[in-house]
Amino acid sequence: MAKPTKTRLVADRRRASAPRAKSKTAKPRAATTGRRGPGSWLTWPFRLAARIFWAVAWRGTVAIAALLALATIYNYAGLPDMASLSDGRARGSVTLQDRDGRTFAWRGDNFGGLITLDGVSPHLENAVVASEDKRFYSHLGVSPRGILGAMRNNVQAGRSPFSGSGGSTITQQVAKLLCLGTDWDPATGISEAAFEADCRAGSVWRKVKEIPYAFALEMKFTKAEILSIYLNRAYLGAGARGFAAASQRYFGTSVADVNPQEAAMLAGLLPAPSYYAPTSNLERAQDRARTVLTLMHDQGMLGDTDFAAAMASPATLSPAAREDTGGYFADWVMSDGPDFLTGDTTEDVIVRTTLDQRIQRAAESALQEVFETKVSAGSEAQAAIVVMSADGAVRAMVGGRNTRGGGQFNRAVQAVRQTGSSFKPFVYAAALDLGWRFDSIILDSALAIDVPGSGIYSPSNYTNQFYGEVTLTDALTHSLNAATVRLSENVGRDVVRNVAQQFGIESDLAEGPALALGVSESTLLEMTGAYAGILNGGTSVTPYGLSSLSLKGDDRALLDHDSGLGERVITDGAARQLVYMMSQVIERGTGTRAQLPSGRPAAGKTGTTQAARDAWFVGFTGDYVAGVWMGYDDNTPLTGVTGGGLPAEIWRETMARVHEGLPVTPLPMIDPALETRPAPQVAGREIAPRSSPPREDEPNIAERVLMDVLGGIFRRN
């Protein structure tokens, strides 16, 4: 078979031909050998920028992710356990109870104890999640949707995208509460409030730092634990740190038992605790709670029936929170107690006090009644009231017309004012203790005393008249100035000053003869305490409000105080005579407007200072002592007011309310009809060294001075 022959393949030779006619629609093809069209130079900068951006972007993203991971790991390593994070207070709390053990005030940061989600009402969990972070259980600590939504809302509200709402998740809010792991240090000189404000600052850099810390929290803890930290750590106004404390503070109930409307009110406090606090404005707090209830209902966390019931019956305050009484008293107890267990305590402390809330309400309502009915509208005059028992236990304190809240200027203890004629009982106490009697005679006439460096001192009476020879009782009853100065000069200014100081007037007392007329200054608390010494038979008292102090959960008292009684100042006989004399002030003297209903016996003394800058009435019944001061904070003279006027009426209104339902207790005073000893007379019209001889049981002058000196040295504080 013949082999096939191989045919060589050769391309046909191209032959020259006439050029083809170009189509009218044909376009020239661009060269494919790297050359660009004529417009390519316009787009190459954008292509180059895109390449550079992509190169930088993916490398930057990797770098940021690496930094974020490192920051998250670093924060994770520094996180302690949940219990350590739950109570972040720098100081402890003080719970103040009245004489019956009922709580009436809180100071410091109250912490209700560590709570977990298992011990919290489901309504509270739902309220917090619905109002603060509805995606809490689905995100990883940061919600981009929430942040973008917050930025949009800020722009729509006319603000910068980064100011106003920040779209923070609950995890990010926990990061804020923990201040990104930094604790407040007093040594830095920054206040705790300023430190916390800086931690909550919504700056962009702060937001950036929150992100890895939030991721670390999500890595370290479960969602339930993160929410538990939030519930324990959040500040909710009125000194309540955490929902357990707030539930007790506002509703007097456990955080496990709050109903939907109470839970909504508590959750509603989170954005602005002080603003939405129900103790500040209950109606505003209820409106905010309705908003939270609506969110719970819309998100399926509250059924139709429960929602309707909660909206129809908003949460209200407990009786203790609603009364908001005793703020001035609480502030005084806090300032008067040991700092390391009150104002600067790092422990949770329970303080049992002497406060009687019934008496406190009586004093507050009496002050309000008089100012609403007897004082001109718009007047800026102020008043203060102190009520105490004869042993110095303070039962009520009103430091000004605004009786709500604490931290205000307390005129009962902080205002140091001239006492006027309310000082005169100490002059008569000194005389009676030296042997004068209630019916001894003193001359009320013009008096001229040469005061070195000041010239002649000549006191006059309020009526600009003199009454000649009068009994000591009448001189005090009608508040005769000349007779009182003459008596003071007779017994000795030093003796008068010593008696007043032993009764508790700690302020500097004047050296000149005007001492007898109350030109020296004192506080209402001091004056009321000094009068308590007259009521109890002549024994000094130290006013006190703290009965006992113990740590929370510990029944043992660290401090115990059951009496303010001190040393005897004047004899019981002198005190009984003085009480009688002071009873006549109310019965027929300058204090008749202080007379109590039902013929209840009372004793007291009016006081009006120069130019009527201060008006006083201090007095007592057989049960209680009460002091009233009235004046202006800037020392503006009162118009038409004396101690026997509005202060006496405030005193009467207070004591009438205080004694409602109480049996009548007689005053510890003499019966003048049974005092048969002849009254000695003044020998002439000149001041004698002593107008009445001492009783047989009284020491002589030298012995008396020695006893006064020794008493001053060894007097018990």
C-alpha cells in the first residue's frame, strides 16, 4: 500500500489590493500595545487614589483591629470579679432613725447590698432593657445601629453628631460607671463629683476608649452579670447607689418585689437621677415612668392588662420618703457626730437619734401657719425653731422657712445673733442663787455707769419710763432694763457671765454692763439648751441629737448617748423661783401672746435686740423647752416685730401642736402664796454691794467664787 504523501502547508501570499472603503459608522480601534486613548490622562489620578486608599484602608483596618484586640485583652486582664465591681462607692452611708427607730433621712451613698439578676423583679429587668438598650441581649457590647441612630437624632435636633445622645449600650454605660477601670483618688485633689462627671463625659475620645473596655466586659461576664453590675452601680438620686437602695429609699420595698409602675419609675431615673427623682418632683417622675411603661409595652415586655393597670395607678413614694422632714436636724446630727463615722465614713452606719417626727411636723406646720397668715406676702424674713426635752435631747429643729431637703443654711445652729432680753433670766438666776428672792426689791430708775473707754452708760426701758422700787418678779415680767442692769451690777458681771456660760452659752460674752441686756451673741440651740437647764432644776445640759451609732448589720452600739445632763449651776430652790418668775412673763408680762390653750402652764422670756434686728421667744412647759428666733439673714431690721409678737405666736402654735393629747404637766416652780419669808428691801437708792443677805445654806462670796472656778475646771463636757 502506497504511503500517503505529506503536504506542506504554506500560507498564501498576500496580494496587494485596493484599500477597502471605510464604513461610515466604524470607529478606530485603540492600540492594544499599552497606549491609552486621548482621555485616559484625566482618570489616572482617581485610579491612583483609589489604589492608595485601598492599600491604606485594609492595612489601617488590620492595624486598628490589632490595636482593638490588644486593648480588649489588656482591659480584660485588669477586670476583677463581679462582686468587686458592684459597689464602687468611695464613702459609706448613714441612715438616720428617729427616737422610735423609723428612718427619716439618709446621708452619704446608700447601697442596698449586692444583688444579682435572680433576686430582681422581672419587671425591673424589662424596664431597664426596654428604656436603655433594647438590643442588649443581641449585641457584643457596642451597637453600631444605636450609635448611627443617635448621631442622626443629634443632627435632627440641631446639635453636633457627637453631642447629646450617644447611643451607648448598657455595656458601655457600665464602662462609664466603672470609669474604664480607674478609681477615684482623693489625693488628686479632684472632688468625687468632678471625677464622676469626667467619667461620664461624652467626648469622642471617651467613646473610643469605651469600645475595647465594653468588649472586655462582654468577654469576662455574661449578659446577666453585666446587667447585675449596672443595677448595683447606677446612681439613682437622693443618695441611692444601686436599685436595691433606690427601691428602699423611694418605695420602702425590696427590689425583688417592685411592680411594673415602680420598676418603670426606677428605670426612668437613669438618664437624669436628680432631675427625675420622685422626692424632687413626683409628677415629673410619674410622667417619665409612663414613657418607660410605653416602651415596655411596645417591645412586648408588658401585657395589655398589666400595662393598662400600671398606667392607671402610677407609683407613689413611701410615707418616709414622702414626708421629707427633719433635714435641718439630720444635717446637724451629721455635723455634730464624729466625722469618721458620719460625714467621712467609709462604712454603712445606722444612727438612732432623738428626733420625734410628730414634734418635727408640729414645728414645721406652726412656722408655715404663722408666715402664711401673719407675715406680709413676699417678706424675706426668716425664722428658726428648736424643741427639746429638759435633759437636752433635741426633738425637733427647723432652720428656716424652707423645710424640704438638706444642706441648707441652718439658722438654729449656724446663725449667731444678739440675744436681747432673752438673756435676762441668767441675770436673775445668778441673783437668786446668791440669796435674792423672787419678791426681793430692786430699784428701777435712771442709772449712770462710767464705762472706761466708752463713757457713761445709761440704760432706759422700752417704754421710756421708770417704775421705782419693784420686785424681781415684776422686773423680769415686764423686762425692765434699768432694774436688770442694776441687779447685774449688784451681783457682779463676772458671776452673771459665769452662770450663763455654765448653762451652756459658749459664745463670747460682753464685758460691760450691757451684758445684762443681751448684747452678746449666741445661737438658738445654745439658748434653748440653757433654758432647759432652768426647767430641769438648775443643771446644765448639752443639747444632743445622737442617741446611738452602730454599723449596719451589727447590733452593738459603737456610741451611746442617753442624756445631756451636766453639772449643777444653780440650786433647785433658785431654779424653782426663776420658773415662777418666768411664768409671770407669759401670764401677765411681755409674753402674753404665748399663752397656751386649756390653761396649760408655761414659762418663758421675750427678747428684742437693738433696732429689732432679732426677735426671740424661748420658753417651756413641764414637758418640753422650745426656742424661736426671727430676723433677716442680712440683719435688716424687722418692721413692727418684737419677741412678744410673731416669735411668741410661732412658739404658741408650735407648743400647742406639740402638746395635743398630752396630759397637763405642772411647772416645777414655787407657790408664792406658801413663801412666807419676809422680802428684804433695798437699803436706799444707791447700789449696795448686796441687797439681800444670803440664805443660811448658801456659801459666802469668796467660797462661791472658788466653787465657780473649780466648777469651770472640772465641768463635764
